[in-house]
Amino acid sequence: MSRSAPTFYVLHGPDEFTCRAQVQAMRAQMGDPGTADLNISVFDDKSASAAEILAAAQAIPFLGEKRLVIVGGLLSWLTRRGAGKAAKDELTVLAEGLTELPPWARVVFVESVTLPDSHPILKLAKTVPGGFHKTFDAPRNPTRWIVEHARSAYGAEIEPAAAAALAAVTGDDLHAADSELSKLAVYTGGERPISEADVALLTPYVAEVSIFEMVDALGRRDGTTAVRLLHRLLADGEPLPIFGMIIRQFRLLIMAREFLNEGGAPRQAGSALGVHPFVGEKVAAQAKVFTQEQLEAIYRHLLDTDLAIKTGKVEAALALDLLIAGIAS
């Protein structure tokens, strides 16, 4: 005998992107779009009562077979610190009603945080026949997720270095990663894999790429290239934020140099520096070009430049030109 379909679901965890995709799939299964909305209720307002939610689920479907009730954020709200007796009473009403839902009901609780195992509705979903629960954790490897999602969602291939570069920008924000992938897939048109150069061209990663390239040029004492890259950055942005990025880069280089001096492995630099693994490895590779003494001297030069800009002794853009020329000399 086949198991009956669940009548209520607890979908929780920080991976809102995948969770939302599952909810959208459930909406799509409601049948004819022309009548489906007549049988779908959405409660995103945390003031919704247990009685309202249960009444919506118990209503007989109109020109359909199921009633879908989507409830956002209520479970964590009712168990928040200081929620009080009224919230506990609501949870009691909800728990009792969920065990008596009609077979056509589909109540879906959506939470952007991971609920504790002690949560009464989560415990109920794990123990009663009508319950279903699923945890949506952020991917452990965003780079791999990007490679797989590019292929499954957009039929696109993306080079590993490009996926790592994009992951360095978007981190655990899968919505942002998906948005950037959609642009990149359209740009390449499926004619070739998405490259790191494409990521640099179409995403905010372009500024970070230029900073890395500029530091590479400084390590080679190639002042001409370093100044050209600086002017590319200045053409797209204000000098003070760019200066801040340069300071951050050399701070990371000093930390990476110390990490390597102590026997640290380049592939572990990201964890040690508190940055994405891809960024950590690139910083570690750059740090090898400089000695600890050189990096400390450059950092003192940066502090002097910062003071000169803040005291009005030199205009910011000119100060950056002088800074890069001085480091490269």
C-alpha cells in the first residue's frame, strides 16, 4: 500500500534559493494556472493566526484537487525569545490542527533559518504520518554548486577558475550567483564555456580582478602596467573606495606572508585569512613575490598616503598615482 502524501511540510534552513525553488515546484503542481491561484493561500505576515492558516487549509478546493497554504517565517517567530504565552497557545492550536488536516491540504511552512530539533512543529513533522520536513543547508562548496547550477539551470558550462571567481564574489548568496550566471549564460550563448574573463567583465568581480592584476604588476616592478590598471579602476569608481581595496589587499598579503612563513599551506590560506578559498590561494601566491620587510614597508607607505589624503596635502587620485609609482620603483 502506497504512503499517503504529506498534508503539512516544514522546509527550513539558510539555503533560501533551493527552498524557494521547491515551493515554486509545489505551486506549479497545482494544475491549470487559470484556477490554481483560487486554491493557493500565502501568509507572509507573522501576525497570521493558527486558526486562519488551518481554515485556509481545510477549505474544500474549488475546481481543483488540493489546497496549498504557504506560511513564511511563522514558526521561528512563535518560538522567538520573549514570545510569551500567546505564542505558545498559537503553537498548541497549530499542532492540534495539523494532525487533523483533510487529505487535500498542503500546508507548507517556510523558514530561512534552521529550526532546532526541539521545535514542536518540526518534532510533529518528524513523527506523524502527515508530516514532512527538509533542511536546506547552504552548499559546502559554492564553486561546485555554481558549476552544477550553470549546467542544470542554463545548459551552460563554466570553467572551474571562473566558478571560483564568481563564488568569491557571491559567497553563500545563491540568488546572486544565479542572477550572475543568467547574465553570463546569455553573454556566452552556449558557444563556449564561461571564462574568468567573462566573470570579470560582467560582474562586480572586475574591480577585484584589477586589484589582483595591479598587485601582480607591482610584484614584477612593472609600474607602467600597474598605473594603467589603476586608471582603469579610477575610470569606473571613486579613488577613496579603490584606495581602501588596495589597503585591504596589502593587509591580506602581510597576513598571508606571515602564514606562509609559519609553514602554512597555500590551499589553507583562505581559512586562515577569513576569505574565500579561491581568494586565499591567489593572495598566498602573490605574497610569495614579496618579503615580509617589503610588505611592511609598503604598508607604512599606504598609511602615509592615507594621512596625506585625509589632511588635504594631496588630492586622492594623484596620491594613488604617486603611491603606485613609488611602490613599483
